Amino acid sequence: MGLSVARKLIASHLAGGEARPGQEIGLRVDQTLTQDATGTMVMLEVEALGLDRVVTEVSVQYVDHNLLQTDERNMADHLFLRSACRRFGLWYSRPGNGVSHPTHMQRFGVPGKTLVGSDSHTCAAGSLGMLAIGVGGLDVALAMAGQPLYLRMPQVWGVRLTGALPAWVSAKDVILEMLRRFGVDGGVHRIVEYHGPGLAGLSAMDRHVIANMGAELGATTSVFPADGQVRAFLAAQGREADFAEIRPDPDATYDVSDDIDLSRLQPLIATPGSPGNVVPVAEVAGQEVHQVVVGSSANPGLRDFAIVAAILRGRQAHPQVSVDINPTSRQILADLTTVGATLDLIQAGTRIHQAGCLGCIGMGQAPAVGRNSLRTFPRNFPGRSGTEEDSVWLCSPETAAAAALTGRITDPRELPRLLGIDYPSLGLPATASVNTAMLEAPPPPDRARRVELVKAPSIGALPEFDALPDTLTVPVALKVGDDVSTDEIMPAGAQALPYRSNIAKLADFAFTRLDAGYPDRARHTGVHAIIGGRNYGQGSSREHAVIAPRHLGLRAVIAKSYARIHWQNLANFGVVALEFIDDADYDRVEPGDQLRVEHLPDVLRHGEPILVRNLTRNIVFTTRHHLSPRQIDVVIAGGQIPRARQQHGQPSTA
């Protein structure tokens, strides 16, 4: 029986366990990626682990999320990150150099390698034939120290692509079609592997678009073969020597299989509130639009910007529409300028911003309340834009450009009839404008050891957490519904993000999008539990969504099901993640109820159904957990760092 690309990558990096779906495995990690919104905590964790120097082949710290220097904290974080890179042996990508995912693909991505990153969209590098997985920051810190990445072996989901994309339809519509069919949890505990003859027409950057938003399916990652398209991409970057062909065996099999005929796709759009609310653009055409934003790691390629410039060429954006262009790297901006697209965008009335995530993470470009904003972004969770009552839609560059011209949601296939615009034929350069001036290599070890970490007063300390008690008696401080995202648990945006290295202050924002009273109530209550619905913790990998509530006293979450990364983060910081065996028991628990679990360490180890007593209502319900024996030890110790100290005979400072 032949192997798929995913199984080849896993087999070549397996460091422990058996690669059977549902079993915990350990994977050897070649590369790591961190960004500034999560990286400050990672560097504090690296310091707490006592690491002298990273042992991975390549580790890179990007500064791409918080680029708005409205006070001194932003630059203080950047100075700290640069000093940590120099001290611990990481590459440093300076502010404005580019969004982590496309920049890593351009400069460091190598077919056949493993990559873990403290950003959920790290999976974008699967476009190069890498096994690239988004995880919490502590898992990245441990990988830097040479530890395997532990995860539950996913199913491999083969999606066979046939046909070719028609005019006005692009790669974004492929992943939107996946979300339309399967929803935001359709990929949980799965690796999506794309294969088939349809791949021939998808460039490496087209594949990046699809792999990036595999995170919105809840998938562990997405992978593509390393073929001629990948070779051409690396050659354009001056790195053809890094190419290695990786294809599925002719008789490769998959745990789950699906098919997509690319020729039958149409322009799609995700309606406000969730990337899973996907409908054809034609169904919602005619609604007024007041903002269009092009950019983000979900549509980061030269082609994605150039197609918008070509559609807008010689025309003015509609007067009611603010059209914002967020270049994803300095290289992309240079290439756009070389081909004349930058001038086309300027003359069309767009606003061109610095290279970075910006509006995608709620750092600027917040839309007006209730006014439709069309974005080539990966996520549109409520309030993520920076406007609490926002109306954000996710679409392709073609659909975004059509709305920019008409002032309404418009099927781009209508542009020839409405405005006489034929689908542009792009002439893009075969060689990229490679510029590595804003990438700083780490100094050699002897010099690195003399580097002092630059810590301003705004740089906090990593909190200390205690071990799990034998009996846990906790009130329910909060009950939430299905598909709660980490944006709702711990908002990013211009108000909260500047405090990302100060957990005590950041905790003031925990769950405030769902319940403004949670932080004060949790501080008053102390140790407590939270009740969740299905797919609890979807979205961003930010471990702050665990650390801040844990700082406020969170010790247990009981939910119907969990998103993968958040579930791992809960274990990493000593929070017990239990699941209702009977979903109906969710309705038998309310905020304020007192819950008790006796002999919790023992019952976790025995793996039996765990009885939870609702003392307030005098009822008992059963739960389960999916923790491995290794994770159970971590949770009982109070988290990964206390566990590491135990293993090395160091006293806890809690």
C-alpha cells in the first residue's frame, strides 16, 4: 500500500508513538516560526526553560502583527524580541519586512521539512510540501529546545482536484468551497492532502491560499506535493537548490476522500460572523459596501494584489468605498512597483499601508458599525476587526475588486457586462525582488551568550501556576455556546494586543466580548470552571487565551468538544479539559453552580469516565478526557514548565 505525502512526512520525522489515527505521536521539528503577538510569551518561556540556544535547523521571529506604535510598549516589545533572538539564536525579521507566513515561504521554507509555529496559519507552508503545524507558544519553545511536537495522529483526508479554475474564480474560492461543504470543524483531527490533476494549474502561492485557511476548517494542517510548481517558486526566490520532489505514491490511500472539480466552482463569499458561513456571491449581490481590504496571510501572493490592480487600472474606486491595500511583504511591494501595479492602485484611489497583518488582527482599518467590509482575510469572527458590531465578509481578490468599483457586493463575472472589464491576463516577473536586508541572522554562540535581554517595565514575567489538587471544588464562572473563538476568549486588536507581554493586565480583557463582567467576577471567585459548547477555542493559536484565564483562577473547562490547538494549550498550562459524554448534560449546568470532582489526579490516570457532581443541583454527570499519559502528568504538575522543573529537580516558585 502506497504512502500519501502526509504519511511520508510523518514517517520521516516520527520520534515516538505509532502513526495510527487517534494515537499520540511525537514529531521531530526542523523549523519554528513565531510572531510578535505570541512571540514575547514564547521568549519568556524559552528563558524560563533555561535554554541556552535553539537546537532547530532554523527558528525565525517575525514582527508583523502589532506595528501601530501608539505608545512606548510596542517598540519595547520589538527591542525585547530582537534581544531574545540574538541571545537564543533565532533569525529576526524586522517590523515591516513582511507577514510571517509568506515571508517564511519565500526565504526559509523547504520541501520535506517540519515547521511548527505559534500562529494557527503556520499550516500555510504545507503549500511547499512541508508538514507545517500551528501550535501554542509553549510547544514552540519546547521544540526550540529539541523536544518533539506531541499531537494526536490525525486522519489523512485526501481531496482530489480535477479540472481548472474558470475566469473570475481563484484559489480563495477553493478553500471557501471546502468551508461551504464541511464547516469550521470539518477538518478537526485531520490533515487535508490535496492531490490530483487539478494541481497543475495552481501555483505555489495559490496553494498557500488554500493551505492557510485549512486552519478555518479546524484541520491539523494541509499538505500539497512538492512538484514542478514548487520548484518554479523556489527558483524565483533564488533557492532552487532547496527543492526536493515529494509526491504521493501512485497507489496512495487516504483515511477519508473527497473530490472537487475546479472547473465547476463559482465566486464564493463568507457572510459575517464565521468563515464557515459560505454562500455564492451571486446570492448576496447588491448589498452596499463601504470598505474593501486586500492583503493578509490568506491572500499574500503577488498575483493576489496584481489582479486587483489590473481590474482597477484606469478606473476610480467607488466614492463610498475605502479601499485599503496591505502588502504582505516588502518583496511583494517591490514586485508590485516593478510591474507598475503600485501606480495603478494609487491612481485608483486606494490607500497602501505598510507590510503586515494590520486589519486582519484588528490593528487598524476598523470598519464602521454595520457597514459591510469585504476582506481577503482568513477570519471574520465578531469583533475581530476592532469594531464590536462589525459586518465583515471574506472573499477572493476578484470579488473584492468588483465591490471596490461598484460599491456593492458584485459577482465579478458580471464586470464584463457592467463595466466592460475582461478578465485580466497578468504578466508577472519570473524572478522575485529578493531583499534580505531586514532579516538579521543570529550571532555565533560565544557572542550570543553576552547579549542581555532588553526588558522594559512593560515586559511582564511568566506567571507561576500550582499543581492540580486532589479534589477540585469550583463554581462555574461562565457558560458559553458553540464555536467560541480565541478572539472571543482573549481579544487581539489595538486595545488588548499592546499588553501581550503583561498577563496581569491582559487578563482584564478575558472573555469580555462575551461577558464584560468575567474578569472581575473571576478575580473575586478565584479558582473556577467554564462550561463550553462544541468546537470550544477555535481560531487563533494564541495561548494567552489560556494563560490569562488561568491567571484569573481557571482550573477546568467542560465542553462538548474542543478545537485542537486550544485543547493542547489548556493542557500545557495545567487546565483540565473535560468533555460531556452526553451533550444533554450541558443544559444541566448553569453559571454559579458548584461542581466537584474527587481524586482528580487518580481518575485522570485511570482513564475511566469522570464523575462530576453538581452540588448546587444535587446531580451527577459523566465526562471524559482525551489526554495522553504524558499530558496527564503535565496537567497534574500544573503545566509544562512546572513539569519540566520537576524532571530536572528544580523547585517550583509557585
